[in-house]
Amino acid sequence: VNMTGAVATIDSKSLASRPISNISQGLQGLAPGVTVTNAGGQPGQDTGKLLIRGLGSFNASSPMVLIDGVEGAMDVVDPNDIESISVL
């Protein structure tokens, strides 16, 4: 109900205007504090690594992703099926 801190919301119009093949590529540059890195470049291995506000402690730097209230990987979701993305 009450939330303190920074929240960024990305709507479907922002994602639809970009030529992306997965969600992690689409988040680059749309939300403050979100960094997407891609060290590969191999076909099929183009999912980016997300960092939110830098590295986390104890090497736990990957964010938790909830899809309709269930934890999962966001790159398995079709970008056209997303209404909005919130970064807390």
C-alpha cells in the first residue's frame, strides 16, 4: 500500500516503439538506474544481464522478476504481451 523509494514505470508504448527481440534489450535507457550489458553476441544468446542501481552485495546482483505475481525470467515473455514494467 505505502511504498518508499524510487519507482520507474515503462509502458507498452515505449517498448513498442523500439526494434527489440527481448525485454532486457528494451529496458536499456528507459528506466533510471537500470544498466543492461551483453557480453556475448551469439545468435540465441543475446539476453542482457540486468543491473539495477549497480552491483548488489554478496554477488547477488540479478534482480527478482515477477510476472503476474510469479517469479520467472522476463526474456521468455513476448514483448507485445506486456502492458507495463515497474522497476523498484
